[in-house]
Amino acid sequence: MEAMIRIYCEQKHRSANLCEECSALMDYARQRIDRCYFNPDKPHCKECPVHCYSPAMKEKMKEVMRFAGPKMIYRHPVMAIYHLIS
């Protein structure tokens, strides 16, 4: 998640560091993961029976994942392959 947000921000917002919007999204996502009822065996959000993201943040995260997901294989190949396997 963090790697995807960084890729998105670098390429969409032309920012070396996370911009305010992307930083807020990362903080929100971390907070949701930390409070997840299913930790440590948390499923992917798409497969989770409890949807804890607000609709606006869910749409923003989908946008980030759609944009950065295909780029993960080039920037973080081991992480991308592990994600596909799990």
C-alpha cells in the first residue's frame, strides 16, 4: 500500500516526498489496518466482509491501486509477486 501511494504521488503529483493529500491517504490506510478486526490474518480489502474505508477514501485508494498496481512489477518486483501469490 505504501509503495503504491509513493509511486502514485511521484508520478501524478510530481512530488519527491508525499504531498499532503497522499500523506493523509497513507495515514488513513495505516489507521484502518491498525484497527482491523481481522489482524494479523487480514484478507485483502476486496475480499473482506467488513468494509472499513469511507466511500471517498475507498474510491481514492482504488484510483491509486489502478494507477500504481501495474507499475509495481517494475519498481518492486518481489513485493508485487508476493502480493499476487498471497
